[in-house]
Amino acid sequence: MKRNLLTLIVGALLILIFALLLFTFQVRTSEVAVVTTFGQTTSEISEPRAFPFFKWPWPVQKVYKLDKRIQNFEDKFTETLTADNNNLLTTVYVGWRITDAKTFFPKFAGGSVAAAERMLEGIVSQAKTAIIGKHPLSDFVNAQEKELKFDAIESEIKAIAQAQLLVNNCGIQIEFLGIKKLGLPESVTQNVFDRMSAERKRLADDLQSQGEAEAQKIRSAADRKAAEMISSADGEARQIRGRGEAVAAEVLPVFQQNPELANFLLRREALEESLKERTTLIFDTRTPPFDLFSGVTTNRPAK
Amino acid sequence: MSNDPQTPPSATSRPDGMDSGSQALAETLRGSFAIVKVVMVVLVAVFLFSGIFTVNPQEKAIKLRFGKPVGEGEKALLGAGAHWAWPYPIDEVKKIPIAEIQRITSTVGWYATTPEMELAGTEPPAGASLNPAVDGYLLTADGNIVHARATLSYRIEEPVRYVFEFVNASNAVQNALNNALLHSAARFTADDLLLNDALAFQDAVRRRVAQLVQEQRLGVAVDLCVVQGRPPRQLKQAFDNVVTAGLGRSKALNEARSYESQVINKAGAQAVAVVNTAEADRTRLVQDVTSDAENFRRLLPKYVANPDLFVQQRLVETMARVFTNAQDKMFLPTSADGRPLELRLLLNREPPKRKTEGPGP
């Protein structure tokens, strides 16, 4: 009997599990479930709860689970004309999610995400063309932060795409939209390179001539300063000498006591100074003290 | 599961065992019933043990009970090791393959290259233009083209959001980074982005990413954002030339500065020398004059006493000194008739070469 009880319990447990699998289902927090009864969408369950949901087993009811997390979608790199007739290549990325599974599920066969993205691509592409066509290129790139309308363009595209989705009744909401890549047509890049190259060349030339000019400035300033220093030193020297002469002049009255003697002394000094070295003197016998030789016969040796 | 349908038949067969003719059949049934029981026990055991799962060091796990995460925020995360959960209809385990720090790189602004080329430090040959389908680049505020790529490190702050709100959250972070590169480049001129203000650009990218992940509530925190920028390969020469010109400029300036200091130092020394000479001159002049005056005062009484003799004496003294100093001395005796001799001087043609005057008879 005891063995039978154990068998019963185990059996009941297995039946319970089997029944649970057959009659209940659970919904993950990241999912939304659509229940169809004989092929008709009857209810939508988007929030999990603390105990499983009930369903009739197949073929009465069928449960489809859709991912309600934010999906990432990127459109193709397409060329669009801006307001000022520039060709601009853009790719946007879109974060979208299923908000109304009951609408979404029948619209896209079996709730196919791929089908939804195909539709999204068309809508985003239209929105892009419409919005980019309203903005000049300077709204996309601009050094002036106030004139840059990058964010505005993104939100305008998002608004238009969202409105389209609402009109088409897709059960989809765009959570965020941003530009992923910007580009120019290949032929235009070459023009840009040419322009940049010219710009670089101008910059290099500027730097070179600037360097030369500045170096020249420094050199001439240095020369001027040096000249100033020397001339001011010369001036100072002149002043110093002048002071010396002034002091010397104070002594002059002493010589006035006897100008003849002063004169004689000066001349003597001058004579001595001028005959200091490398001098050849030629005298006749009348110059003292050689006048002593006048009475002497020169034919005979003096010593 | 496939074994379950066997349970009902075996359960119904049990009461029929009383028939005497079917004794052997009952025996057989009892035997098979024992096997079924074992199978059932094994099934239950498997059912319970299937709830054991392990989490590897590079991943975390979140337990869902009836679809709802167990625990809030950080507590919902199960770390490395063995864990147990109820099998499927009750619990479900979601593993998140993450390390502590996530890293993604955005190459929307980079030319087409391969990891091999990257490692070897080579780059693909540069064509005349950029094919937008292959080569990425950024448009700058002044309409120029530059390359830049960014590597972002981030932490997952809200794992529950990260996993249950986004099909591919790292993809969303990646796109936020792509957008940030684009958006920041649109505000910077090529020169600022590459040369003058590369750090400000990096900072702008970082702030934009942080803002986007906040707005989109991706549940991540931005750690580090490293941006690398470079001019297009097609313009390498042109950009290098500017750098060379810049170097040439600073070289010219340095040379000018060294010339400046040289000239100023020299002039300073010269000025000091001039002043010093003047000072010396002044001292000498004053001393000379003073000593002359002293001398004069001393000699005056002697001169007054007998001027002629005094003059003669001094003159002869001086002569003696002068003759001693003189290099060559010539003495011309008066001719017999008392007339002075005629003397011819032959001056050398090149006086500077010879310091002495050439004497002639």
C-alpha cells in the first residue's frame, strides 16, 4: 500500500507537470504574448505575473510570443538632396519596439520582425528624404553651435516616421532615432581633398613666411637694442670723461702762475712722447748737445 | 516528456490483474510496472536536477520566475558558480555573457582596413577619392573630411534593463557612439579636431555618448572614451608639409633668438668696456693733471730763480732720454764751407709694411 502511495504521488506529479505544460504558459518580462482562439486574436498579455496564465490547449487556443524589447534597425546608406542641392549620403539607426501586439500581430504575418523592418525602412526613408530636403548642408555641419541643427533634424525625422507609423496603424513605436553615418558622393570627396590640399598648402606657406618675418623682427630688434646699449654706453663714457675734464680744469689755474714754464713743460713732454720708439733722428752739429762736436775732426775715430 | 503518455496505460492495467487466466500476464505487467516506476522516479529526479545550472566567470545570470526577474537591480544578478532554479514552467534562467568592462569600437569614421593590416601597421593604398560604401569618414564643421575612430569602455549598471529592454543593447551603445562621433565632428573644424583641440573633441564625443545612453536609458555607464583622429591618407603629404613648415618656423625663431642673445650679450660687454675705458681715462686724466700741477708747483721756484739755466738743463736731460730711446741716430757734420749738406730722403712706397722710415744719405 505504501509503495502504491508513492507511485500515486509520483504519477500525480508527472500528470501535473504535463498539465501545466499543456494548459498554462508564462510571459517573460521582455515578451508580449498574443493568444489566438481558432485563429482569431483574442487577448494580449504584456506583463508577467506571479503565477502562470491559463490557456486551452491546441487546437483551441494558440499562444504567440513577441519580443517587446527595443529592436535595433539601420537603414541603407542612401543619397538624398539637401535644400542647397548637395548630395548627402545618410544612414540612420532606429530603436523601435512593439507597443500594440494585438495590432502588430495580424498586420505582419505571424508577427514577423523582418516584415516590420521592411515597412519601417520605407517609412524612415521617406521621412529622411522629406526632412533632409528641407535643410541645407550647413545645418548638418557647422562650427557655430547655435546654427547646427543636427539634433533637430534627427527629431524631425523621428517625428515624421512616428506619425506615419501611427497612420498605418502598425503597433510600433520609435524610441530613438539617430544619424549613424554621413557621407558625400565619391566624386565630391575628390573635390574636398583638392580644397583641403590647397588649404594645407596655404597654411604651410603662411607658417613659413610668418616664421621668417618673426625671425627678422627679432633680429632687427636685437640689432637696435645692441646699438642703443652701445650708444648709451658711449654717452655715459663721454659724461665720465667730461667730469674728468671738469676736475682737470679746476687744476688749470695753477699753471697760470707761470704760463712760460707751463708751456715749456708741455712741449718737453710732447717731444718726449712723440719720440718714444722706432724713431730715426738726423741732426746737424748745431743742435745742442751736438754742438759739442763742432770743433772735432770727424775723419779721425772719436774713440 | 515523450515517456509521460505511458503512465495512463500502466495505471489502468493494474485492476485487471485478478483474473486467474491472466496470472502470467499480471506477472509480466507487475514486472514492467516496476520498470515504469523506476522510469518515473528517474524522470522526477531529472526534472529536479535539471534546475541546476552553472554560471561561468565571464557571465552573470538572471533568474526569471513566471517571467519576472527574481530580485531587483544588482541583486538580480547571479555570479559565477552553481545555482538552482525550478525547471521551465516555473523558473527560467537568462545568462548574460559579460565581463566587468565592455568595450566597443566605432569605425564609421575610419577607412576600410583589416585587423591584419592594423597589426602590421600598414594601411590600404589610398585612391584619389573615398568610396562611401567602403571607407568611413567624418564631415567636419568646415566641410572637410577626416578619419576618426572611438573606443568606448562602459559598465552595465542596470543589467535587467540592459537584457530585458533591448534586443541588442551593445548594438545600441555602438550606434550611440557612432552618432556621437558624427555629431561632435560636425561641430569641430578639421584643424581643431586633428591638431589644435583633439582632447576637446574626445571630450565632446564622450559627453554626447553619455547623454545618448542616458536619454535612451540603455542602463550603462560610460567609463572611458578614447578617440583617435587622422587626416585622410590622400592628404598625408599635405598635412606633413604643414608640420614641417611649423618646425621650420620654430627653427627660424630659435635661430633668431640665439642671434638676439648673442648680439645683446656682445653689446652689453662692449658697453661695459666703453664705460670702463672712460672711467680709466678720467682717472688717468685727473691723476695726470694733478701730478702735473704738483710737478709744476715744485719746479716753479727753481724756474723763477734762473729761467734760462733751468730750461737748458731740462732740455738737455730730455734730449738724453730721447736719444737713448731713438732707434737710429744720424749725425751730419757741417761741411767745410759752412753750408748745410743736402739731404735726400727716400721714403718707402709702402709705409704701412715697414714701420720705420727708410733713412737715406
